[in-house]
Amino acid sequence: MNLEDDMLAFVDYASGAQGVVQASTALWPGTDIRIEINGQKRDVILIGERIETWKFRDERAEDQAIRGLGSGRRGQGSTGPPTSAFRITGR
């Protein structure tokens, strides 16, 4: 099996949601890890260890504090995985 430097996969979840996974080792000079979650009620974008976008149709009191997570950290680039984690539940 021949492999290239890029990967693209389409994901269908049991709930009917769909997703796309894209990865590449061919980017120069490398980029931070980027995770996007988009939907009818939310937009969340994580770049490296920093939350770039945190928007929900129904705002909660804790949302403002969550938006600042990772703002003092540097991006990871291709040097390794991010060390922080967050979880979106019930939304």
C-alpha cells in the first residue's frame, strides 16, 4: 500500500452528525494542531492549546472563563501533541 503525506477521512456518527478528519506531515514550516467543532448551536475552534473560538447559541456564565483557556500558552506546531484538554458536554 502506498501512502502520501496527507490524509482525509469522512466520519458518519450514529446520531446523524458528520465529521472530517484531515492530517498532513507535508506542511512547511508546520502548523499548530487545529480542531474545529461546528454545528447548528455551536462553533468551537482549538488551535494548539488555545481556544480561538467558543460560541454557543445558549451562552452560560462559565463561557467567558473557558474562552481564555490556553491564551498564555504557545502553539505546539509539529513538536508534539497539546498537553491541555477540554470537553464539551450537554450542548
